[in-house]
Amino acid sequence: MSSRVNHDAEFGYGAGQLNPRKAVNPGLIYDMDEMSYIQFLCHEGYKESSIAVLISEKSVNCSALLPGLGVDAINYPTMQLHMKSDQEPTVGVFQRTVTNVATPQSIYNATIKAPKGVEITVKPASLTFSPALQKGSFKVIVKAKPMASGQMISGSLIWRSTRNIVKSPIVVYSPEEN
């Protein structure tokens, strides 16, 4: 029996549902509105004139907007940590907010799957929802040891309730040097 290596890691299947029947009840969702995307694009360094064209506005002033939260400034299931140095550890704090679209009175507990050389913590480690459509926020702290240029490793954060499993990929990568 041969051993297969998935070189695409977490990017090999995306952050979506694998079972279409379960897609009608995802449990938790990561909401984003137009302003969230604008904050993200500003954070990524896109030109204000380019953002304005995308959203059909005359102008956008990134410096007048509240900055997006966390190292990536976006409320998205996938978390990607770009290594800053091949000599020093890199730390990233990801801020996320989810909405409970499952049954009221849901409790989700976090499970972390961290690759070797990466320390991942989530605070709080449990989310409790009472009414339907209630929001809950958490932060994920990822601390990665230095790695070689061009390397990518992955892990995950999994929220589990009695009825739902919600998986968020966590990818740590060191871009290839030019």
C-alpha cells in the first residue's frame, strides 16, 4: 500500500461543505457585509480608486474607515498565517464572529488540530448560543516556529455541537524567496 501526500493540504478541498445534505443546516456561519470586504481590500493595500470602481462609488477613503479586526482583517472561515521571518517565530491573532443558524440552546466546543511546530489556541474554547441567530465571537492565536521558504503546513479549528461540526482550516506558509 502506497502512502499518498496531499501537497495541497487544506487548499485541496476548500472551506465549504463536503456533504450537500448537511449544507442546509451548517450550524455556524461567518457573516460578511460589503463594508467587511472594503476593510479587507484596504488592509491588503489595494488602491482606493480600484476599490471604488468595484463597489460603484466615486471614491473610497481607507484611512477614514475602521480597520478590520485581526491579522487578516476579514471574518472568514479559513485562517492563513504568512511567516514574517525564517529566523523568528511568527504570531497571528485572528478575530472571528459566527452566527448560530442551528437550533437555539446550542453549545459548540473547540478542538484544535495543530501541525508540528505550530501552537494554536482559541479563546473562548466554548461558544454558547441561546436564541436563534445569536452571534458569538472568538479569537484564534497561531504561533509558528520558523520554516523554510516555500513550505506550507496546515491544521484546523473544529467547532462541535451535539448536531453540527464546523471546520475552519488554518494554514501557515512561508512564501518562496525571489
